Amino acid sequence: MSAKDDKELIKLAHKRYAQICEEEKENSRRFKEDLKFANGDSYNNWQWDEKVVQDRKNKGKPSFTINKVKKHNRQITNEARQNKPSIRVYPVDNEADPKTAEKLSEIIRHIENNSNADIAYNKSDEYQVDGGLGYWKIITDYVDNESNSQEIYIEPVYDPLTIKMPRPKYIKGMEIVPYAFEDEEMQKDEFEAKYGKDVFGKQEWEIIEGGWKSEDTVRVANYYYTETTTDWLYFDENGDGIKLSEVDETQRELLKNSQLKKRKIQNESIKHCLLAADKILEKKDWPGKYVPIIRVPGTELIIDGKIERKGHTRQMIGSQYMYNYWTNEATYQVALQGNQPYIGPKEAREGHEHIWDNLATETYSYLPYNQYDEEGRKIDKPQREQPPQMASAYIQGMQIANEELLATSGQENAQFGKDVGQQSGRALDALQSKSETSTYHFTDNKLMAMTLTGRMLIDLIPKIYDTKQIIRMLGEDGKEVEINIDPNQEEAYREEEQQDGSIKEIFNPGVGTYDVIVSTGASYGTKRREAFSALSEIASRNPQLMQIAGDLIMAAADFPMADKLSERLKKALPPELQDKEEGAPEEIPPEVQQQLQQAQQATEQYEKMISAFDSALSKAQEELETRDVDWYKAETERMKVVQTSMNPQQVQQIVIQTMQDLLTNQNEQMPKKIDTALPEQPEVQQEIPQVPQQTPPEGQIM
């Protein structure tokens, strides 16, 4: 980008910043007031007007702060801490895979754990409820100074007033902003120490309007903005889209000259630059397609064309003012009664005036008085006619103010554990549900912010984890999970068999379309503790449960050695309760195992007999062949002698008869030879038993 383009960028950024500040001026002022009021105490007096405090001080009246607002706000924020939202990914199109969706959910959980994202979520909850608006942000950064690998992090925004963004636009189910600022006011010496003294050139330190640069400070801002370019989308015969900007020059000309259907589209990308007054310190592309700052509003409405935004504090301010006033007036009234003078005859005080005159400022362990006068007559002792009492008007005022606090907050006494003894269980549940419903919009707005966060993360994950790698992380149950990522494979999920027979699962999170759903509930650790408590209670009433489910009960425990105790109890379970590994064969009943063992023994005996028979057969055949050869030779010699006196026909008949005699002799002698060669075998009385047919479990084929 040229210097001219940089100037235009800075000019537009300053204009946008000033416009947001003007639009949000009233809401920003109210935000600070509500935030202070919600966190007021007797030292900062944020729940009192300064003039009122000074006037009361001049009159000797107290200005104590009895902050009940924070209790009502904490009921919402602490409930959010106990019921943490969880982001779950699910597949949308045909190319996406359910197992890949599960792994994406685990990667998001890894990002949250690695970022300690609960800090960001909890801080946002406080600002949302106290002041009406909270934020968190997503960043990417290198793992360390020696690595080229990047990670995704969720970070808190500790001061929401440092975020400047326009009114969001509702696009495709999400509230999207086209640009946003996160600014910081830096002292001149601090800025020069971090970025150098030559950022603004050699000229003198000039003042820039709009608060970007003063005599002592510089405004530094992370500026995210959307850059839009025009493109054409062509559709081939199959209806698949081809962007003109994504093909080479030759294909571009072919598309332009083709008769394919097309439409004009806008390509949007997110840019990031670091501004310091009127200088750009850094500029780069943001890998995601959304501005990575997530807003979490309280109640937000547009009235007379302007946004009216508030948290949970605003509607309780009047009631809290009343409660503080009535409490302080009642205290002051009772304190004044403590200085009421004693009534009695003056003769009783004679000689003790130095004590009685200082009762308003001094404390004495006893008060002496004269019991008799000079003539011996008894003197009545001095006394106060009435002890200090609080006026009923003040008591009623405090009661009314407290009830109005409950009414304006929408919360009931039952939600704070009060008057529970006077209500049935069903009535208490109804009151608590009513209270939670009246403040549920805070939870719902946070869930929508978490949904946007999940969509940003599944958009970023394929772009950050863009190399072949193995990610090791802790799963929801605290066990180690290994995820193999290969961004080059064509499918979202595939299995690869290893040499040891195991299956390796490989994922490509960049294939397919995914979306997220966010739900709230107790954390895994909380659920585990609740499960252990419930199971322990059941086991205490039914001790036999430990014998059949002791391993499960200990698996839910989180004290040291609980996992080893669970494994030991698991090994001690009866065989029928032992968990079978996936793919392991079904257990065979003992009686069937015995029959199979007997059948195997009988089979081994028959195999020995067959082996001996084969050996005897071979030996007998060798003996017969040797003897027949000798006999055949003798017959041949005899034939040579007699053939001279026979004609050819007679010789042929003799040869045929000789061969027939040889075969007959072999057939008769072979069984005898075999019987002689076979060793004596024990008589086998046992038959091979029939194994009963087992009925396979439903849904399985044997």
C-alpha cells in the first residue's frame, strides 16, 4: 500500500473513531456511573452524590453505604460461573464428518484451557451485569520465541471502554461488525521506550486533534477493519461455483468469453493495523473472516434512534438510595438518643460535677451520686426516663426500600436462601425459577456471544493448524487426548492401520462445513463431585452396591489414589461384571469350556493314530515294493527262457496274467503289512461331545 493509501486509511480510521465516541458518549458515561454505583462502599461513597455527602458531613450526619446491589448482581454472575457454557461442533454438509466435529470440539476446549478463558468469560459477566456491556477477544500468537507454530488464544478485556465498535449488523444469524478499535492511552516516555523516539520523525512533538496525541500522551489502537473487493462467480454445468479471482490468466479469459451463468459478488477480508496517532506501526492480514472482538451486552434497545444500554444495576439505583438514606437517618436518630441528659435533683451531683458534666464525651465504669442530703433525707438517683429507640418510620422505610430492591431486581428472597422454612419445596423451586427467568436475558446474550466465538474458532482452526502435526491435550474428563491433523488429505476423516494392528485416526478440519451449538450446565468437575456424593449416599444405604459398582463410585471421586482404588476394585469384580474391551470375544460358559477341552483331547488322540497309520502304510508299501521287484525280476528271467518256444500271442497272455497276479498279491498283503507295522493303540471309548449352539446377542451375527 502506498503512502497515499496509508494516509487515507488513517484519515478514515480517525473519522470512524470520532463517530463511535460521539454515538456512545451517553452510554459510556452511564456505564461508568452504573459500574461505580454497583461497586460502591463507605470509603468511595459511589452510592452518594458528592454534594449530599458534604452537606450531611457538615450537619454531623453519617453517610454509610449498605451495598445490596452487588449482592443481586453477584447472584447472576456467580450462577454463570457455576454453569459454564460449552461449545459443541456438529457437521453441516456431506463433506463434514461427525468424528472431525468431535475433534474440533476438543480443540476448542484445548484453546479455552490453554488461554484460561474462564478469566475472560467471568470478567465479561461482571461488566455485562454491573454496567451493561462486556467483551473478550481472540488473538493468535507464536507458542514461544523459538517456534514458528502459532496458537489461538481467548483473552479478557479488562476495560470495556477501551473498545470502540459500531452498532452490529445482523448477517446470516450473527451480529457482525465491519470494524473495531481497542485503544490505549500511553505516556510519552512510555511510548518512546517501547516504540522508539523516531516514530513521528525528527520534528517536534505535535498535538493531533481528537485526543490522538497531546503534550504528554499518545493514543495507540489496534484497528480491525473489513476490506471489500469485487469478484465474479461463474457456475459450470454441474452448478459448481468458480471465482474469477482464483484462476490463472488463461482460465480467466476463457471464463470471460464463456456463456456460463455468473453473478457479481463481494469478497471480504479482515485487516489489522496498529495505529499510533497518525502513524501506522504495523499492518497485516487477519486470518479469520470476522473482527475478533466479541461483545456481550446486557439490555439493549433503540429508543429515538439511539441505543439505550444498561445492566442489572440501573433499575435498582433508586431503591438503593432509599435504603442508604433510611439506614443512616435511623442510625443518626438512635445515636442522638444516647446523649439525652439524666434527670434528677441537683443535690445528688454536688461534689461529682466533673463526672456528670462530661458524660457526653467520656465513659465511666460507674456514676457516683449523693444518696442523702445534709439533713439525712434520701435523694432520688438521677436517671433517664426512656432508653434509645429507633423510630418506626425509619424501620418501615428500610423494609420498603429492601422490598423495592427485590422487586426491581426481579429476584426473590428464596433465591438468597431467605424464608425457605416457610415454603414448600415446589413453591421454592417456582420462586427460584421465576427469579432466574427475570434475569435470563444476561445468560442468553452470553450464549449468543459464545456461539459467535465458536464460529470464529472453527473458521480459524484450519488456518492456524495448517501443517501436519499431532496435538496433545487434556479431554473433558482430564485424560490425555491425541489428535492427528493432516491438512493435505482430501477427506475430513480417515483411518490408517498401524503395524501393531491399532487404528490411527487422521483429521483435516479444513474439509466440510461445521457449525456450533452452545449449552450451559455444571462443569465436568462439578458433575463428577455431584455423582460421587449421590453414589456415596446410595452406597451408605445399600452396602452391597460397593461389591458390584465400587469401581464406578471411586472413578467419580477426585481425592488422591481414587483412580488406583477404582482399578483395584474393578479387577475384584465377578467375571460376569467385568467390562469387555471393544472387539473382545464373548465369554464362554464353564460347562461349554469343559466340553470343548474334552473334545480337544479326543481330537489329539485321533491325530496320533492317523500319524501312526501313515507311518505304517509307508513302511508296508516299501516292503511290498522291494519284494515285488525281486519277484518281477525272477519272472522276467523265466520268461526269457521260455519265450523262445512260444509265439507272440502266448507271450502277451503270460505278461498280462503276471501283472494281474502282482496286483492281486499286493491287495491281499497290504492290510497284513499295515497291521504288523501299526503300534498297539489304546481303545478310545470317549466320543467327541457336541458343543451346544449359543444364541448370539441381539444385533450380532456369529
